Amino acid sequence: MKQKVLQYDAVFEKEVDGGYSVWIPDLPGCASQGDSLEEAMKNIKEAMELYLEDADNDKVDEGKVHKDRFIVPVQVSTP
């Protein structure tokens, strides 16, 4: 049985109190967290699997791979 491999960008944010929050911008509402980066990665993969399992195939572009997308932190000074 062939399986599709889907790739999505995940945004990880280190929390002040420890641990990480993580979400998938292309899958609205698909988010998780973990006490370590490894745990957050494991948890978001599980959340993605559940999200995609429940998603209407018309709403999820299963072949979408954003090779031209990247995330860069940008800092600005405010008064």
C-alpha cells in the first residue's frame, strides 16, 4: 500500500515558563505543545495526523509543499 508523505511548515515558539508551543500555519487550528523540543515535535506530528484524518479532502491540498517559503525572525525597536 502506497502512502503519501505530506510536508508542512511548523512554527515553534519557546515559552517563558519552559517548553514549546507549535502550530502549522497551513492547517488552521492545528497546534500543540511540549516540555521539550522533541516532545513538541512528537505532539505536533500526532496533531497533524488527527487533523488530516478528520479534514475534508477538498480543504486540504495534500500535494502542497512550500519549497519557496521560509521563516526569518525580524526585530524592530519601539519607543
